[in-house]
Amino acid sequence: MADLEIRDLRVAVEGNEILKGVNLAVNKGEIHALMGPNGSGKSTLAYALMGHPFYEITGGEVWFKGQNILELEPDERARLGLFLAFQYPQEIPGVTVSKFLRAAVNARRQAMGLEPYGPYEFGLILNEKMERLRIDPSFAFRALNEGFSGGEKKRMEILQMSLLEPEMAVLDETDSGLDIDALRIVADGVNSLVGPNMGVLVITHYQRLLNYIQPHFVHVLMDGRIVRSGGPELALELEARGYDWLRAELESTATA
Amino acid sequence: MEETKVLETLRDDYAERYGFRDEATYLYETPRGLSRRVVEEISAIKNEPEWMRQFRLRAYEIFLKKPMPTWGADLSGVDFDRIVYYARPTDRPARSWDEVPEYIKRTFERLGIPEAERKFLAGVEAQYDSESVYSNVREDLARMGVIFCSTDEAVQKYPDLVREYIGTVVSIADNKFAALNSAVWSGGTFIYVPPGVRVEYPLQAYFRINREAMGQFERTLIIADEGAFVHYVEGCTAPIYTEDSLHAAVVEIIVKRGARVRYTTIQNWSNNVYNLVTKRAFAYEEATMEWVDCNIGSKVTMKYPAVYLLGRGAHGEVLSMAFAGDGQHQDTGAKMIHRAPYTTSLVQSKSISKGTGRASYRGLLKVYPGAEHVKANVSCDALLLHDVSRTDTYPTMEIQEQNVHIGHEATVSKVGDEQIFYLMSRGLSEEEAITMIVNGFIEPIVKELPMEYAVEMNRLIALEMEGSVG
Ligand SMILES: Nc1ncnc2c1ncn2[C@@H]1O[C@H](COP(=O)(O)OP(=O)(O)OP(=O)(O)O)[C@@H](O)[C@H]1O
Ligand SMILES: [Mg+2]
């Protein structure tokens, strides 16, 4: 079994089935890209994996570290080592980045049986990670995401990922809103974490990100199903031709 | 700074931390209920001068005549006949901690009082039911002429000062509970800071109700002479009983020209205390008065700290936070009365309603004719934790001058499901996530507290949030 295994996952929102049986297997050390037209269900898949209560699981299983995590609360999934970089991160007024991050990191550390970090020790670690992602140190004392620009929010997501050191990360359009330099910095951040200890599912619309984060596999989600999987060349083909040819092809095979 | 500690202690609760009670023995206590005789007895026990006895008796007559206020929270549960108006645990306030009776010492030690004094306070007073049991001020301050003692002691030692000011800011006829307090008051803090003296560390008083069906009626009087500065911090707790207690304090503050007073309250009553407090300050020319008022617990709280801006350029602030838990009603607010030109005021109120809790903001902003160039700003934000939680705002504005700048805004929000999910996706439990959002919401107020209290406040919120999920 793969490290993360999604089997025939079906998800409904307000009674409408959005995911109609998704199958996907991601191993640590692998980078998978998930592409697909707007509204095809990519974020729905990401939220469902993380356990958003709004997304109703109507069928299927998700196996991670020996359990079907669909039975777990979102925080339990997180402490187990699952991470989601949000397409639209939330603003939390009055809660500083450093206070929040220390609580989050310590929650995960305690789950792993490690000593929680004290404020000073954590401050040093935070500083170092921020430096690496070229985030100004003053951000540590700002309220989480409050008044952050789109790109700053995305960088903050990657900062969180680098501190939480997940085993499986889903990045939902982390590239949108990033300027050219930030894209490279964020990509470097992701690349430095992928390795034997982490697998990634990158949701994106553009080849641009995949130039920096090179996927081993590319999948296309359409109308709630993964309709095609391939290597990096699939992304290039989509970039060049869009989705219509794929849709047409699928229709012709369906009618044939 | 201390959030892991906060999370670690999430599991203990009010009952254990504050809700314990002592098997106290009282040297003296009045029988339940109020009468002229009880008032006279209190005065006699305290061996008061005649003017104070008369003050009490006049107030008692007014108390009888005044109707119960019906415009605010539901006070139908207040039973004046069931209350014990005076209970005296010790002879006189001790000056050294060792002199405090063992059981009282244990109480305050459990609450962390002497430790706090050693660490960062300029002076401490501790009141247990009716009487002050301990008071101490740093010697250097005493040498500079700073007076910090119980108001009873002040009546004996500084009668002229007390007589000059008591009842001048809050008249005995102001409202029913102010009249009641004036009749039966006991304890409370008296502070006088001489001209130009700045008290750099906070002075603290700690109020503890121990006896069941007790009435605590402390009377606090603070005078900051010209150009002086003082920060006073009060904290309150009570055990959990089945019979309701009544806390009806009166606080009067005089901030003279160019002086500044900050008055910080951290009230954490058990949910069987009626907390009906009149707090008012007079701020003269270029003076600054700041109320930082944090209200957690109690059955009903009615409290609207007021600043009368009487001199040109005076500034008033009320920064308040109210947490209404299940079945509680926090009816709080602020009054800013601009009577002089170029006066400015700021009101920032944050309330949280949990379960069936109800938080009301009730405010008055008044600008008298001729008070030109007034700048006033009022903002109140309410956060609702559950569908049954309730909040309401009653802002009153009486602006009788054209040339003024008035700002007002009010918001009501629910703890967002998306925010909770976001925090949970980082490994915080639902309760921790909501607690963090709530602590963030009140952060603008909490950051005004001295560090130790800010930590304590976050912890108290965590306690209140326990079991709020599910
Ligand atoms: N909370 C929601 N309420 C109502 N409809 C929703 C909700 N979330 C998703 N949907 C619907 O589900 C479908 C899939 O949405 P989803 O956000 O998963 O698409 P996506 O593939 O991430 O699109 P994009 O590329 O634009 O980010 C859409 O039709 C969307 O309107
Ligand atoms: Mg999306």
C-alpha cells in the first residue's frame, strides 16, 4: 500500500456529488501534480483529505499511516503528519504568527512524544525558517494572515509546512498570487522538504510552478474523477493545448 | 509567551482554582438582612467619627426610597433580606504576611497573591469578605507621601482627606446600589498620590468573598494630585455556593490637573455573584483616566465605568472585555461625559457570549454645550460562540455641541467555522482553536494588562472555554 492511498473517494457538498470516485496513491519522496479545470473538484479533494466538516464523505477510503483517516478529526490528521496549504488561508486577528506556530508545532511534537519547545528555543527555529523563506522577521509578531498580501499568505503557508514537517502535504494553488521571486523561493522551500520523509500533492493550473517543483506524476481531475495520469510531459501538453482536447477524447472513447 | 502552560492547565477548573471555600471563623458578623441597626452597628464596630455615621445613615434612607433599576439586567433574584452585610474575619489589617491568620493566608497563597507582591508590585492589599486583612506599600513610596491603605484605615488616619472627597464623585443618591454601598461599605482601597509623584509599579488589591450569601461592599477612593501617576489593579474571586452573593462596590477617582490614573480590573467571580458596581472618575485639565475592565463570571454584572471630562484637554478611556458564560448576563459599558473643550475619549469594548450567555453593551456619550473640539470614539465588538448566545448594544449619544468629532462602530461576529478548521488543520483541537480565536479577539484589551495578568487572563479564558465544544 502507498503511504497515502485514496480509494474511490466520493464527496458531496450540500447534496451535490463533487467527487465521484477518486483513486490516487502518493508515496513519500514523490511529487504528484493535480491539475484540472476550475470547479473540477481539486480543492474539494484537498479539503476532504484534511477533514473539512462541510464536505460530506459519501463513499471510499483514505489510508494514511495504517489507518483510514476519514474517521479522524482534522487536528488528529494534522498531528499524524498530514498538511494542507490552503488556497485561501484564513485571517486570525489578534493571534500572532509566533504564538500560533508554537502552539501548532508543539501539538505535533507532543503527538510524536517529543518535548514541546519553549518560547526562546522556538523563536530561534522560527527565525531560521523565516530567513530561509525570506520572510521579514517582523511577521512573527503580526496577527496571523491579517492584512497580509496574497503572496505573503502563501509564503506563510509554506513557513507553516516547513515548521510542521509533515509526511504528506497537499499544496492547493500555492503558486497563485506569488511574484516571480517568491515562486522560486517557495519552490526551493518545498524541494528542500521533499525527500524520503515527505510526499507532496501539488494542485496547480500552471506549468510555471512545475518548472521549479518537478513532478514525478501528473493527474488530471475532471468532473470529479481523475481522467488521466501521466508523467511531467502531461502537464506540458495541457499547458500547450488546454483541456478541451482531453474532454473531446474522453467523450469519444465513452461513445465508442 | 506562556501558551503551553495555558494548554497544560486547560483541565483544571474554576472550582479547584478559585471555587474552594474556607471554614472561616468570624470575629463578628451581622445577622442576615439590612436595618438601620445593622448600619449603626457597622459604624460602631469600626469606631467611626460621627460624620461617617451620618453619611451611612443618610445613604440608608436614600437606599430605602430608591427603586430597583429596571432598565438593565434582571435583578429580581437579589434578595436584600438574605444577605449578610458585614462579616469580620480579623481585628485589623496585618502589615506583614506572617500576621495574617493561617486559613486566610492559605487562601491568598493559593491565589498567588504574596508571590505576586514579591515579584512586581509596589503594594498589595487583600480584602476577605468585609475587611482588609493585609495591606502593605513599599517603603520608598510611603516616604514620598503615597498613601495606600484600606478605606477604613483612611477614615481613622486621614479623616480630612476622606471627608473632602468621599461621595463627591459618586453621590450617595446616584443609584440604589451606590446608596447601599454608602450605607454599609467596608474595606476597599484608599490611595493618595502627592503632586508630581509617579508610582512606577502597580498597586494591587485582591478581593475575596468567602462566606455564602455575603455582601461585599468595598469603597475605593483614589486621588491623584497634580501631575501624579498611579496604576491600580484589582482582582476578585469567590467560591461557588448555592446562595447568591452580592458585590456592590463604589469606586471614586479624582484625577487632578495633568495627572494620570489607570485602573485595571480582573474580575473572575463565581456564577452566583451579583456584581453591581459604580465606577466613576473626574478628570481635570490635561488629566488622563483609563479604565481597563475585564469581566469574567458572575451571575449578573452591571458596570459602566465613567469618566467625567471636566477640564480642558482631559482624556478618558474605557477598554473593556466581558465574557458571558452559560446563563450569565454581562451588562457592561462605559460613560464618557465631555464637559470641557478639547477633551477626548476612547471606548473599546469586546464581549464574548458563550452558550446561553448574554453580553450587552450599554454606553453613554455626552457632550455638553460649549465643549468644543471634542473627539470621541466608541467601538464595540461582540463575538458569539454558539447559536443560542446573545448580544445587544444600547449606545446612547447626547451631543449638544456642533463642533465635535464623534466616531462609533459596532460589530457582531460568530467564531468562523473556516477559522476553526484552519487552526485544526494545523493540529490544534477544536477547543484549543476556539480558545485561540477568542484570545485573539480580546488581545487588544489583554495587551493593556501587566504581563503577569495577561498570562492569567489567557488562562482564565481557556478555563471558560472548557467543554464549550461538542
Ligand atoms: N463550500 C462550497 N459551497 C458550495 N459549493 C461548493 C463548495 N465547495 C465547492 N463547491 C463546488 O464544488 C465544485 C468544485 O469546487 P472546487 O473548489 O473543489 O474546485 P477546484 O477544482 O478547486 O476549482 P479552482 O480551480 O477554481 O480552484 C464547484 O462547482 C464548487 O462550486
Ligand atoms: Mg481550488
